[in-house]
Amino acid sequence: MKKPPPPAKKTPTLKAHNFGPGINEQPHSKNNGGAAPAQPQQIKTNHLGIQDWRLEKPQFHVVEVTDPKSGEVHYETRGNLNTPVPPISNSKYLTKDEHLEIYRYMLLNRRMEVALENLYKQGKVVGGVYFGLGQESTSVGSAYALDKDDWFAPMIRNQGALLVRGFNASDVMMQYMAKAGSPTKGKDGTSHYGDIGARNMVSPISMLGDLIPVMAGVALGARLQGKHIAALTWIGDGGQSTGVTYEGINFAAVKKLGLVLVIESNAWAYSTPSEYQYLPEDLADRALGYGIPAVIIDGTDACQVYDATREAVERAHRGGGASIIEAKMMRMKGHAIHDGAAYVPKEMHEYWKKRDPIDRFEKFLLQKKWLTPDGNKKMIEEVEAHLEKEREFAVNSPMPEPHLAAEGVYCDPSCHPIKPKYATPKVKKGSKQLKESEAAIHFK
């Protein structure tokens, strides 16, 4: 008599935390003054239950191919790249005027980077230049969703966020040219500057992922002062593989800190395609391991970016903890200006070019009749005229004097007062001396 087979082991099911009402559901709060009403629809989720607000899912992937004759390795695409371009989603929160303001910031973002590229080619830029081409809606839309007291920490492709939070285009240009009037007064030629006083901006850190625990600490510091804030930062699909990323998210998750992490899943970690950089199809899946909400969005859809970030910000304000937003798009230029991105298959570049965030948003506004062709032309001309003045000011600004090179490098008591931002934290007075049992190590 055969023994019955052992019962099958049951794998515990991971349950995704609900992110919010979703792009196609009505919000819990009242419409904020004229936002376009959305028709309620069923929320899509991925295979692990993570909400996926995208209106399309790319039907192709990248493969590594070795030429049998030369032995050279290159990348090719497999699948269907001829799918129709989806429309922009209706926002649950944005008013007509806010749509137009976001559009203007996106135009300003792109044209500023074009001006920077020209300045680089003219030999006026000290170091390199980094671009966010194709990612303007992610930078602008997420920063636009913050409240005044919220904090942010941009990465190299988030120059649109700087504009939203009050920096001038001339500030960014002077920074790249290391001018005396730049945010770092000529001591840095890229993006390593912040403003912890007026704009609540933490300076970018070159070591990818290091901003995440820093922003968790900012949220913790605010909470100790009696205030729940959102602390927004961004990370690429390559940078999110670093160990410090996991440590920072986990700390924010355990302490229920208002970290809002936008993963800019832009298809390439420098020259490595996503398929050869991480295994899961969606990086948002990793939120399950931290026990925090996550959502997948179209990173070229400014309305999806804003709505997702707004819901994460509101969760942070309620004391609900951290959130992950995976924004999918493609980086439309190389890692920096020195990288021609010849490794990107041409057909893949063309696919994402058709999904240009600014072109789609412009078409969306025209279809809504919130923007007329003449109004659009006028806005573009005003942006270009404004940028020309900013460029001229930056170019004609002086370089720093040599004797100032050592000034402001290190902070000292005369630099600026360091004091609580919101309130003085309440602390308990402890004993002046540790008891022997409280000491960490005892040497006998």
C-alpha cells in the first residue's frame, strides 16, 4: 500500500498595503477647486497586489546579443514596440491653473537643460552636465505636490524640482559654471548644494542611496519637534540597488517616518539595462519587504506623478509613515553629457520618444481647451525669453576671487545658527553618570 503524499506546503501570501484611492477613483477629500473629475474604474494591480496606475504596460524587453563574427556585445529589443501612445490621466487634485503651472515648469526645465548643453559646448561649463530629458514630469510633478514645510533632496536629474521650489535657472547655470554668485560661490561645478533655511532642500550626495537615510533623519528630526512632514527624495533603478538604500527605507518604515521615495525606473543603470540589473519586473514589489505602501505609475504622465506623490505626502502628514512610488520611463540621454548612449537600441529610443512627457501634456491641455494654440505659443516664447535673460546674467557673472577659495568650506559658529526648525524637542534629563550595568563594554 502506497503512502499518501505529504501535504503541500503553503507559501504565506504577501499582502500589499493599500496606497490610496488610485488614479481612476475619486479622492477621499473634496476636489480642490476645479480639478478634472475622474470616472471611477477598477484599480489595476501587479501580480503581488501593488497598485499599477499606468494606462499601458510596455510589451518588449531588452536582450544582450553577442555578434558571432566580431564577438562584440550589444543590446536588442524583443517584442512589440508599435503600441499606441496612451492619453494623460485625469488628476483628482489639480486645478486648471495648476496644470498650466506644471506645464510651464516642465518647459522651463527642458529649455534650461538645452541652454546648459550649449554652454557646455561653448566651453563655459567647468565640469560635466547631467540631464533629465524625458523625466521632467517626474521631477516637476513630485516636487509640486509638496507643502511649504515639507523637505526634498534632489538627485542629478531633478533640476525641475529646484525650479519648482524657488531656485532660478540662473542659479543652476552659475553653479555649473562655478561662478561667484552660484549657490556654492564657485566651490563646486555640479549639483552639490542645498538650502536648509528657506527652501528646505538637502544637498545631493554623489554616493547613490545615501540621501535616503538622511531624509529619514530629517523626518525624524521634525517629528521630535512635534511636526509630521514629508521628506521627498529620488533614486534611480541602479542606485536603489545599494545597501544604504535598504537601510534607509527600513529605518523609515520601522519608525513610521514620512519618507517619500520616488524610484525613477528609467530603464538604464548607466549602460546596463534593467533586465540585467535586477530580477523583479517591478521595483515597487520591494515595498512588501518593508511593510509600506507602494504604487507603480507612468513617469511620463505628470498627473499620475502629482497624484501619487500628493497621496504619499498626505499619508506622511497624518503620521502614516513611508511610501514608495515607482515611476517608469526612459532616460532619453546618456548618464551625463559625455555619454552618447550608443548602447540604447534605436527602436527603444523611438518608442519612448513618442511618449515624451511635455508633448503629451501639451496635447492633453489643448484637448481640454485649458490651453489654446496661441496661448501655448505665447507661453513658450515667454519661457525662452526668460531663460535668455537668465543665461545672459549667468554668463556675465564674475568668477570667484582666488583668496576666497578657503572661505565657507567648513561650518563654524559664525557661519549660521543651527537651531530647531519647528520647535524645541522635549527631552528627559538623564543621570550624569552611567551605572556599571548600563555600560556597553566592561573591561576587568
